Amino acid sequence: MGRFGLGEMGTLGGGRVATFALPDRHGRTGALGVFITADTLETLPEEPQMLHLHFPRTPGTNFTYLGLDWTPMGHQPVEIYGLPHFDIHFYLMEEDDVEAIGPGVAEYTIPDAQMPPGYVTADALGAPREIVPGMGEHLVSPMAREFQGERFTHTLVWGAYNPDGGDEGELTFVEPMVTTEYLEGKPRDVRAPISTPEEFAASGYYPTEYAIRYLDTVDAYLVTLESFEWFPGVE
């Protein structure tokens, strides 16, 4: 991995996207995110598109790469998440291991200490615990605003999987989701807390907030993980 700054760059529609990392005052990772130029929103394709972009140097964290998914028709449950939006996966697994994940229904358990407060598996909502190929299982908060009748604008989902194939799963990605409609409003500095567990599979610094902002100086949108704090691991 290289220095702090821009990571891998890609194209989406007629615009550019790139990962980036910024240091805190201690030289550790202070912010980790994706940079989306405004012309991207003006030229988005009609079909879904997925990009994998690697991060620059991210000392102290266990994040490996970013999966940026453009979903023009949204996804299930469509009555909530049917609006055009970006799913922004910050992965904690190696890319090859994520890509090897096949379809299925999760049967592993997630230890209570590794479950973010307020989040549940899909079976708690009466749905199967679907494992999405190339991603994993998604955990949601039933108390999120979009589950309380409000229009979906942005939210945060956790992901889980059992990389070793055992009976216990672990958190494997954190996923801010944001609609193009919301971004077009050019939010200046929107922050939201991230519900975090007592511990992770591996110790390290993990984010406790995510932020969405438009920067007119560069005519681009930034979606970032911020306010990193130390968490113990089970190893």
C-alpha cells in the first residue's frame, strides 16, 4: 500500500471515482472514503455497475478495498430501497475471498459481542438470511428512518460472513448507502453515528461515524468513514 491520499481510481458513467485515506493528528487513519465527481451523477448508466477500488495506506485499520455498487433500480426490499442509489462496501476481507462467496442462506451465529447494537439478521424481520454472492450477509437496523416510514435518503448496513466456514460468523464489511436524489441536494456536512460492537474478529481501529458531503471547490461528493476508535479482537 502507498501513502495517504488518493487510492485507486475508476470511471462510472462519464465521471471519475477514487478511494482516499486521510491521517489523524497521530498519523493513523482519520478518514477513509470514496470521491465521486459531480459529472458522474449526470452520466450514470442505465444498468447496474460494480467497481472494486483499493485503498491507499490505512495504518491501524483492517479495511482492504472498496466495492462501489450503482443500483439504478434499487434492490430488495424495493418498498424501502427501490430508489436509485449507491451501495458503498468497505470490506474487511481480502478481495479474492469476497469474490469467492457463493449464494446461500446463513446458518452460522454471530457472537453477541460482535453484533452492532440495534442491528439484526434478516430472519428477525421474517426473511431468510440470504448470502449475496460476492458480498455476504446484510444486517440492518429496524429502527433506521427508512424502516419507520420515512423516505430513504442514506443509511448504514453492516455485513457478515463466516470466512472459515465454521459455525460462527463475523463482521466483514460496513456499508453506507445513499440515494442519487440525496446527493443532488449537495449536502454540506452530514454525519451519522455508526453502531459498533464490543469487539471485532480482529483488533484495530474502526469507524464510529460516517459522513456525506459535497465540496464545491472540487465539484465532487465524498462519502467517508470517520472518528476511528480502537476495538479489541477475539484473536
